[in-house]
Amino acid sequence: MKFRVDKVLQGLIDETLDRDRLGRGGEMRGHKPIFVELLSDLEIAGYATRYLDLKGRIAWKATPRLRDLMHDRWLDAVADFDADVA
């Protein structure tokens, strides 16, 4: 089964997979179990939602709540960088 996710969720998933691949996430697991677990956790927390795409396939996208959270974290990172540079 192919999982269809938007760019925001794909970024989070890639980051999690990279961390696991480097051995920082505890035990090494396969790609698919991590992917499924992360999507499930994000959906339960209200950060991802399932929908049907234009071809009638199930897909996931980030909710506005997750987008706002990520934007706030990005602004914090930029502010921290500017404070360190100045």
C-alpha cells in the first residue's frame, strides 16, 4: 500500500526516519512500521487528517493546527539564530 501525504507530513516523517536510521530512536525498525505509527500518532493528536484525493484514494494531510505549530517553531528558530548572530 502506498501512503499519500502532503509535504508537511512528509517532512516530519523523513525526519523521524532519519533519526531512527541513525540509531537515535532506540531500536531499529523498518520504514513502514515507523511510517504507520507516526501517521497514527499524528492523527490521534489532531495534527493529521485522512481524506480522499481526487482519484478516490486515501491520503493524509497536515491540519491547520500542525501548520501553525511548525510555523511558530520556525519563527522561534529564526529568532534564536538572529540572537546568536547579533
